[in-house]
Amino acid sequence: MLKTGQNISQKQSQQQKLSPQQIQFVKLLQLPTIGLEQRIKEEIEMNPVLEEADPVLEESMQEGEQDWDKQKEAEAEKETEESSEIDPVDQNDEIDWDSFMHNTEYDGTGYSGISQSSGDEDWRDLPNPYHQTLLEELEHQVSLLDLDDEEMLIADQILGSLDKDGYFRRDTEAVIDNIAFNKGTLVSGAQVEKVRKMIQRLDPVGIASKDLRDCLLVQLKTSDSEGEIKSLAVDMLENYWESFEKKHFSKLKSRLDIDDEQLREIFELIKGLNPKPGGVANPDEDNRQYVDPDFEVYYEPSDSEDEEDGEFVIKLSQRNTPPLRISPEYKMMWDNFKKDEKKGKKEKQARNFIKDKIESAQWFIDSILQRQNTLMKTMRTIVSLQEEFFKHGEGLRPMILKDVAERINMDISTVSRVVNGKYVQTNFGVYELKYFFSEGLETESGEDVSSREVKNVLQNIIDNEDKQKPYSDQALTNMLKEKGYKVARRTVSKYREQLQLPVARLRKQII
């Protein structure tokens, strides 16, 4: 028997949605100090009510506000009599200006727990000098070559296909097809290879190479060095690349008929070549990229003999955060609207516009203050959990985001946004906040240690190993166990890769 019917069910669920103010706070929270400066400038441009406060004029403005308050009291009775004439909508639009003027100013410090970094910032206003990009430099050099129209089209395709390291890894057929389709010109593979080799010899030499072998060879062949060592190096790269790449020294010595000293000289010559010709262009631009620490943390010992009686000084950088306030001019505009007897549509729209902008400015200032408080809470907690490191520069303890989140009563995602992309200046250098977070490992004695500490020990072992006989991952695992660290071989391999250290075979060197 076939049954048909409908099932009706009711399900209750609870969803949590972020308010616009919360979304704004989250976005501000994840910004570094430099990003916050740009965000504040954008908000000032969008909201005419929000403005930078002039610290020099703040004192005189506060005196003027006292006189303004006296005048307000004198007019209070008259406004009370006229209030009966204001419609209900206008009453709902009233703004507590005393609250706005005194509670929504942001002076760039947030609260007494935050110190503002000072310094001469005039240099920031100087324009950056113009530097040619690598592509512009190469285009200029190509224009000086004796190329016909077809070859110029090929050169343009090659230059536009270089990767970040300066290699040309595109198929020759793809270049031919692209020129035929877009320019209606048919070129040959031989023409493409001819132009590519001409570009290879431009500055930096090796640009537009197909692979590392091609790159090193062209640099060797165009170098000023002469003699047997150069010839042997070219022979090695051309005919014994696999043995060179895998560092099979005994095979190389046998096939090239050379001794240890000659092999060492060949490798030293090749080491002086540039494996990434596209990565050296415009070094000045690279030097202009710097880290602006968001925090400063220093330990100041006390005058007593006990070194543990000192205290930590924690500062949040505010050098790029201008003081903010709500414009007093809009307060005057609002008062004029109140006195104006006209209650038309335009007047109402203007009142609503001012009210919306004031509320938006208040939310923005509150979000910045909340951001500063959250950052300081997080940094103080990190310092309290990693006291030994901030005192002595070593002794990093295992710590995860949850450890901090539980202590400041915030969500793990909030802590993640705080530490991401933020840096702290210490007596021992500049560190990203993420540096202080690591999983824990147990030693033979049962003590918890940071995985970062294990990595430092591993790095030290490899730095001091016999370069002719590097340790295998299993040997490294055994050595760590001898030092009291219980780690598996696969964990050692993972840590070695995270430290960007190659396997033993590739760490082998000629001594």
C-alpha cells in the first residue's frame, strides 16, 4: 500500500550576527600601526564631523568651552520655554553634546596605560625618490639592441613573461601563438631563442634563463675570469649537472680528473654566481621596506640586589595615530538648527545627516580606543607568560592562542587578529608576536619546552656538524634525545624543513 503525505517540522536555531560597530572594531584590530594611520586618514576624508585635534589649541579650546557652558546655562530657560514648540521627531534627534565633546575625543594615547612614542617625523613627508623597475631597465636595454620589428615583438613577450626570480619558463610555442594571434605576425622558434639569448646577456646577466643550469652557464661564459677552473666549471655544468646537483663529489673528481683543491675552487666560483637574477633589481627599494614595531617591551631591573625585583615597561606605538575629535563647528551648526524655526524637509535631512555622521565618528573613536585596550591586554599577557624571554632573551615557553584568550576573556580569533602582522621591539631584537606562540614538547625529565626551543637546538647542531659528513634525520633525532628532547624522526624532518634546511646530502660541502 502506497502512502503519501507531508511531514511538517519546526526547528529553532540561534544565530549570532556582528553589528556594524563590531565589524569595524574587528577590521581595525587586525591592522598594524602603519595600516591604522592610513585607515584614520580615509575615515577623516569620508566623515566631515571627524577631524584631527591640534594639541596646541586644545588648552585654549577647553577654556572656551567653559565660557560656552556659562552661556548655555543663561539660555537654558528660554530653550525650555520653546521646547514645547518642537515636534516629537526633533526631540528624538537631540544630541547630548556634552557627552560627545568630552567623552569622544581621542588624544592619540587612549588611556594612561598606553605611552605614545615621540620623535621627529618630518622625514615621513619627504617624497620617495623614483627608481626604475627591473622591467623598465630591461626595456631600455632592449631598445639599444639591433632588433627588427619581429624581434621587438618577441622581446616584449619575453620580458612580459619573466617570473619573480627573472626566469623565462614559458613554452616557445606559446610565444609564437600569442604573437600570431594578437599581432598577426608569424615568427619561428629559432627567432624566439635568438632573442632570448640576447636578453640573457643584458644586465643582470642570466635574466630570461630557462632554468638554473642555463642561468649559471651564461654567467660563467660571460664572466671576466679565465683559466682552467672556469673551463672545468663550464664542463661540469654542461655534462655532469646531475652529479653537481646531488653533490656527488667523488664522481665529479673522477670524471673531470681533478683533485679536492680544484673541486673546491670550481664550487667557490659557481657559488659567486647569482641564481636569481630577477631578485637583485632595485636594491634601494628593498632597503626602504622596514618593520615599524607596534610595541616596545623592556625590562628595567630595580636598584636592589635582587634582579627579579624589576618591572616591565610596555608601550604601544602611537607615532602614526593622530589625535581625533568631533568637530566643534558641527556643534554650532546643530545649535543653529535648534534655533531655526523652520522645520521643513531639507532642514530635517540636514539634521539627520549631522546626527548620522556624529554617531559614525563616535563609533570610530570608540573602536580605536577598544583596539588599543585589546592590544595592550594581549601584549601584557604575552609578557607575563614569557617573562624569562623578555628578561634574558631565552627560555621561551610553550604557548598557544588559547592560553592568552582565556586570561583576557576574549575569543581565540580576536587574539589571532591581534598577533597577526604585529611586531614588538625588545632588548634582544624585533620579533613578530606570532614568534612567541608554539606547541609544547616534553623532555625526558617531564618538563614542557617550546617547539621553538627544540628548533633552535636543531639549528645549532646542524650549524656545527661536519660538513663533509652531515647528520641524517635519524642521527639528528638520536642527538636530540641525548639532550633530553623526546621527538620522532618525522618531527625532526618537519622542523628541519621549517628551518629551510636541506637534507643531509645537499648540506654536504667540500672542506
